[in-house]
Amino acid sequence: MQPPRGYPPRGEIVDGYIKTLAMALGSEEEAKKAIYSVSTKYYHAFGCKVTEDLTCKIKSLPDVRWVLPDSYLCYGETNYAGEPFIDGKVVPYDDKYHKHWIQDQDNESYASISHVKKNRRRRKKSSLD
């Protein structure tokens, strides 16, 4: 999703996800049933279970940046995409739900640190005649 303007409260961001998905599914109740995770801090996204046919419709909705299948992200894992969304409500925020993202960012930051190499002179090998 496109990041929201300003710094809206978490509830407003989640409500925006519900309204967006409701445009494809026909109702907010159906959207709440389909969403299983949301992310509102490090990135703006939600995970939902929908038929493959609906993905094209979702891609065309306002503020949707892209649609990825779960298998693209982490095969066989369902706990990688933000805070769990259960029975129409998001669980209280905890960094543990973003551990993979945080770890990836730390790895990228570490990789971008330039290491200064000390200039070392090559020693000439003395030849024994």
C-alpha cells in the first residue's frame, strides 16, 4: 500500500486496509474475515486470503502498490507479514511480528558500511642466489 499521508493513528491505517479490500470483496465484513495480518510501522501492507481471480481486481484499487502471493515471500510460513489480525481486530503491536524485516534491514545496513582497508606495502621477496 502507499504510505498514508502524515502520521495517522494505527487504527486509521488498519481501517484504510479494510476499506481498500472491501472494494474488491463487496463489504467490510468480508474484508475483515479475509485479512490475517497488517503492518503499520515499518511498511504499509496487509495479508489476506482471497482467490487468485481477485488479485487483478485488488491490484487496480487506489493506493495498492503491488500484490504478492504468500509463496513469494516465505514458502510454508504464515507469520512473516506483520501483526496478526484476528476476528476483525489487530493484536497489540510488538516488534516480534517484524523480526524478519528488522533483521533484513540490519543486514542491509551492515552490508552498506564501507570497510577501510589499510594500505599495505608489498614486500619484495629476497631472492637467494
